Amino acid sequence: MLRFRDAIWSGGRECYLAELYVAPAQRGHGLGRALMNAALQEARDRGADTMEIAVDEPDVAARRLYESVGFTNRTGGTDGPLIYLYERDLRS
């Protein structure tokens, strides 16, 4: 599931990957990578110049996949500070 919005720091759009899921029985066959590559291409096709993803720290497999296709959780390269994603439920 991809969400798009106009970027405020560039002339392009921003894309947020809200969900990418492969059923446990189907994992390890390249489906996650294929979905990720398709999502990246869709974002490019829609004019996005960045994509963001949030992932839980214990989800090592997902983090490994995202890092293998070029995502980083650090600003300024691997020696930069961590980037945190904050969220608040607005229903309470």
C-alpha cells in the first residue's frame, strides 16, 4: 500500500510505503523483493523522488530487505544519527 503527497522540500512527490506483506509460507522465494521493486517503480512513475518506510526494530528480515534495495535509517550515511518516526493516535 503506497501513499503519495506533494513534497515540501523538492518539486516532486513523497511516497510512503504503508504496508508490504508476504505470507510466511511464501517467504524466501523473492516475492518481497519483487513487490519492493514494483513499489519503487510505481513511486518513480508517479513522480515521487523519495520513499519512506517504517519498520519495527525486531523485524530483521524486513529491515534486511529494505537495506538491500538502498534504504537507510540514518541521516548522512551509516555514521549519521538515527531517524525516528513518531506516531500518535488522534482518536483519544
